[in-house]
Amino acid sequence: MSDLEVYDTTLRDGSQGEGVNLSLADKLHLAKVLDWLGVAWIEGGWPMSNDKDKAFFREVRGLGLQTAKISAFGSTRHFKNLPQDDPNLQALVTAAADATCIFGKTWDLHVREALRVSLDDNLEMISSSVAFLAKATGKPVFYDAEHFFDGYKANADYALRTLEAAHRAGAQRLVLCDTNGGTLPEQVVAALQAVRTRLPDAKLGIHVHNDGGVAVANTLAAVGAGCIQVQGTINGVGERCGNVDLCAVIANAELKLGRRCLPEGHLVRLTEASRAVWERINLSGPTNQAFVGRAAFAHKGGIHVSAVQRNALTYEHVTPESVGNERRILISELAGRSNVQAKLASRFPGLSDPAVQKAVLDEVVDKENRGWSFEAAEGSFELLVRRHLGTWKPAFKLHHYRVHGLGTDTHDHLVEGTVKIEVGGENRLKVAEGHGPVDALNHALQEALRPTYPQLTDLHLTDYKVRVVDSKIGTAAQVRVLIEHQFHGRTISTIGVSENIIEASWEALVEGVECALQD
């Protein structure tokens, strides 16, 4: 198995994505995540562009990274500057990274319209910049050929001459960039073949964007055509439609192409690394993200589940464990008895009874027809099963609850919630304040229950979502409320449905508490 260099630019190119804002602490944290994953190179930023990136290159030296090396990004020199006087190149030298990566113009259109210099002047700018950095740093210099594929289409000979200039000046990697993201795989391969013919001893890399939706395909095609370095971002974050998703590239390369991308045994860390990046940039990744998404190995149709139970190869192209993910069995009106058995039989042996299975499925179908959705509410589904098995022991009996505002004079806009319940034959009435009715009711219910159930101290409401089930009937429409709790390291998801948003919220809130107390 030959190695493939993974050059991660999440901290630089990825931060240009809409909604992605990384602080210095974020960048240092993610550098440790990427090192733990085992990528070869981490592009830390552009030291000339801002003080935060300058600070990153100072601080990262103290992290004690074990696997990854750090690269600093910049551009070729300005036309009017000598290399030794160019602020951008000097900032790269000062960064003292393990390598530098600079981009230069490959497309003659950009040379004339953006740089406004002659084609020969651009070649000299590339050559002198690479040569200066190689000598001044004594470290590898990678050259990103910006807009290479568009430049190759427009003027193939000149695009190749720009690569020759960088190669002869000492660039250790020539990275071909599909900057606009509109190239197709066969075009990538054709251009790469021309480069290899012109520069047979050059070591090539690939850096593509996903504007055409084929970034992964383009990257894998480039690997097949001889590239030894792949540049991209975790989860494909980046400007416009994003960079290539390194999660998909790494998994495909290792599992399908036999190319080692990470240290031995590190591929199982892929899903955790992906979710760490999503969490740090405060974005929710698509559930159907290849290999690492929550739905990547989720099965809903009864026929599919039945087949997977017999042989996972029937509907899974790789094992979820190989990339650190897990198989999930979804419950809905499309489910069959095999879904119910596969999901919960290990926890509830009574589900082997066909009569119980039918009763569970009948209730699922009925409720989903009326607005429930158990795919995202596994806690509510478990309680439904327990009711049919007779193993659910309600923690309390409700007398009533109510909420009302405290007036507009309070700066915090607090709401007061009142809950009266019966616990173990004892009536308890609790009143609590909160930021909104759900928060207030949650506090009041917890206060009423904790004397009997002290373990609820570890139950925390972490997410709350509301969706209108049928918007055609306006304010009379039913609403679906999904609530997530964290309890002893696991997520409990529950659902409530009603025309009254408070009632739906209460139902989901109570089921979250009940689910936590069943174990």
C-alpha cells in the first residue's frame, strides 16, 4: 500500500466558508484534532493576512504535535518587489513553519487582467518566489497552481510553463488547483497526463473545489493519474460550495484504492474528527454526509433492514466500524417487523412476540400519519415499546402545569412555570422561572422530581426544535416538538405533537425525563 499525503487546509481555506469563523483557540484546538487523526500536513493560515494567523504559527509550536507538520500559506511576490523585500514572503519566512505553500497565476487571463503584468513577468515572479523561500527557510516549498485547469483549457502551453518555472526553482510539490470547481474528472486526467509528459520527475498534488459537485471524483481521478498529495478540508467546508471533503477522499482512498492516507489504525478516528470539526465551527453537518454522517449507515425500509441483518454487504459498501461510524435502524411507517427487532430486540427480549411487534408498528404508523416522526426521537420510540411490553413504570402522575409571563419590566423576559405532580403518593407543587415557557417548566419539573430521583441532576436539555406539521391550516396547525437531553454521556431524543406548542413541548419534555429514569 503506497502512501498518499493528506494536506489539510481546514484552518485556512476552510475558514473562508460562509458561517465559518475560527478564533485562535479554535484553530489550535482543531490542529490537535487533525494531528490526532493523523494527517501529514496542516495549513495553519496566511501569516501576511492577519494577526490571528501570525499568532497561530507562534502558538502551534508549543502543542507538541505527533504526526502532522505545519505549512504556512501565501502568494508569489508582488511584481514591484524583490523577493527579499516582499512583505508576504518575509511573513512566510518569519512564520518558521515546516513548509511553505504559495500560489501563483496559471491562467493567462488572470495574469493580464488581475496582475496586469506580462506573461514572462509572471513566470519570473513564480520562479524567484519559490527559489527565495527554498533558500531562506531551508524547508519544502509547495506551489499551488491557481486556476490550473481553466488555464490549461485556455492556453495549455503557458499553463505548463508556469509549472516548469516553479519546478525548476525548487518546488517540491506542484499542486494543480481547480479553483473555480467546474472541471470534470476526464478533464482532470487529460491535463495531468500532459503535465506528467512535460515534467516526468515532478511530484504532483491536487486541490479542487466542489462547485460542480464532483470534487471527490476529481480528486480520486487525480490520484489515479499520479498525484501523491491531496489538499482539501474536513467535511468539505470552504468558500462557495466548499473544498473537497477529505473525509470522503481518505475513506475512499484507503478502503477502495488501497492508498494509505493515515497512520495504521487511524481510519476509525475519521467520524469523530469530522464531528469535532462540525462542533467547533458551530455548524450542523448534513446527516447524509458520506462515510461519517449520522445517516451514512442508517436503514429505514423494512426489506433493507431484513437483508442487512442477514448480510451487511447487501446495503453497505463498507462496514461502518471501518470509519468509526455506526449502523442505525430507523423506525417509521415504512418500517417492518425486522426494523423493530433489529433496533431493540437485544434490550427487550419480549419483542420476539409477533403480536407485540404488530402492535408497535400499528401505533407507529398511526402516530406518523398524525404528525409524529420517530426517526429523530428514539427515546419516545423506546417508551412506546415499553408501554406495549408493560415494562414502563411512570415516574410520576401529573395533576396540572401552567406558565405565564412576568411582565415586560424585567430585562431578562423571564417566564414562570408551575408544576403539580404526585410522586410516590406525595403531592408536590413547584414554581420556577426560566427563559421561556419550556425552560421554566423544565426547571419546575426537575425541582419536583429531584428529591426522589437525584440522578436527574445529570440530565441536561441540550436542543429544542419546532416544526409545523401542516402549514396549510395556519395557526390551527399541529406542531412537532423535538427535544434532546444529555444524560450520563448519551443523547435522549423525544417528541411531542399538538396544536398547542406548550402541550407538545411538555409531552417531549416529560418523555425525556421518563426515558432517563427507565434505565
